Amino acid sequence: MAGGGGGQEELNLVPYLDIMVNLIMFLITITAYIVEMRETPVLAPGGGGPCQGEGCDDKKPKLTLTIAVINQGIAVLSSDAAVVPAWQQDKVGEEYPVGAMQQKLREYRNSFELEDNVILAADKQIPYKVVMQVMDGIRADSQGPLFVGITFGQAR
Amino acid sequence: MSSDAQEEREWSDDDEILIVRKKRKVHHEAVEGLNLTAMMDMFTIILVFLIKQYASAPDNIQVNEIMMPPKSSAEANIQPTISVFISKTDILVEQKSTLKVENWKIVGSDPAKATQPLFEALEMRRRIAEKIAEKGGTPFDYTVMVVADENTPYELMATVVQVAGKAGFSQYRMIVRLKN
């Protein structure tokens, strides 16, 4: 009795598996080197300051804080210095006092009626990374959110 | 009787040898017939998963020595929109160079007009996005995405943001690296 010779040959999966293994290794390598990026919103100049929309109570204007990143350190100013006193702390070496700034902002937040938006200004040569550190400190501290909206002010 | 017993013993020995040989043959056949279907199924699932993960990563933001955004604790995912890149050598709008930068200053003979190309490029992009939105395309929320190197001086950052504001953009999203 003759045997074999009839029927279709089976599909050769070896090259397909070879390609898939290479692709998987490539994608795993790529994924490991992808830098995770995020975004943080900033208001347009003029978007900060006093409330400018519906629901604003003109009879009780809230105070606006300005955080200035200067060469010496960080300063917190308000639109009415008689009510909210100005604060400044110098940097230690190259470390800006972001923690101390957060404590002061939390204290002002709990003590005064303040706008949710603040103005952030900096000296001309302050690097962006320092500005971003201060922005992180303005948005939230260990107790929760501080100021949601940040507006870039003019370079000093 | 003893010869019968002896014969029986020999027969049983041969029989045992035959059984062992049969087992080896069966075992050998089982090794040859490896089933690749399960492995192929697993690889296909892993491949699709990795492709989806790679596809969901934000695109067109290349990090290198002239473009290294600062780290931040911000957690919001990036929403693609019109982009402005500020690097050590150029200011680009949608991947096209509009201004040259040298020592973190915009190159230009007249400082008052040095940012004009940037303004024109942003205004053009805004008009295009508005027309697309009018025709029923992607809604335009007047947002621009700013990607800047971490060493960019605040003066340059503020200038770019100011020019974008004049070009009609009202919201800005600063792109940062996720802080581990």
C-alpha cells in the first residue's frame, strides 16, 4: 500500500514566529526608552488677577498673589500689602526655598480671601527648570491643592 | 519444568525489552510533534499589546541634548495641539524653524521685529485651525503647547508666551518630563 504523498503541506510557522519575536524585542526596547511626558496648564497674561467672569462678586474683591522668582530667592507679594504682608526668603546655594514658599502660601490661603489664580514672574535669567519647580510648589503641597491657575508675568 | 521456567523467564525478558523500546519510540514521536499554535497565539497577543502601548505614547516630542524639558510633578496627559519648541538653537512652530536662537537670545538686528516670524507662523496656524473647526473638523480651543529646554531663561519663555498671546492663543500647556 502506498503511503504519504497526498494532501496539502502544513504552513511553515517558523519564519512568522521569527519576525514576531524580533518585533516584540524591538517594541520592548523602544518602550523602555520612551520618556514619559506630561503637561501643565498656564493661563494667558491677563487671565490671572481678579475674577472676570459670571459669578464674580464685585462687592468682595479677592486679593491676588504674585510670586516672584528672583536671583536672591522667592518673594510672595499681594495686591494689597496692608492686608497680606509681603514675604521673601533667600535661596540656600542654588536651592530655592520652595517648601517655605508652600508653607507661606498655605498660611495665606487659610487666612485670607484670595483669588484661585496667581501671577508668577521671574528675573530674566532664571532658568525654566527653577520656574517649573516653583510652579509645582504653587499648585499643591502635602495638604492638597493650593492655587489652580498660574499666569506668567513679565520678566523682571 | 525447569526448562519451561527458564523459557518463561527469557520470554518475559524479551517482552520487557520490547515494551521499553516502544516507550522510547512513543516518547521520541511526542518530542518531534511540537505544537506551535499556542506560542503563536501568545506572541500575537503580546505584539498587539505592545503596538497599542507604543501608539498611545505622545508623538513628535523628541528629547535630546538641545531639547530637555524640565521635570515636574504634573500628571495630566498630553493633548496634542499646535506646538512651539524652544531649544538652544531654534524656536520651531509645528516642527518648522521660525527663529534662530543664540546664547538664549533671539537672533535679529531689530529687537522690536525679531519675533515677527514667530507671530506670523502662530497666527497662520491659528487661522488654519479656526477654518478647520468652522468646517466641522476638530474643535479649536486656542491652546498652544510649549516645549522648552529646562535651561531656557524666563525672559525667552515669557517672550514666546507673549507673542503667542498676541497671535490669538489664550491657553498654554507647558510640556514637562514626569518626575519619578
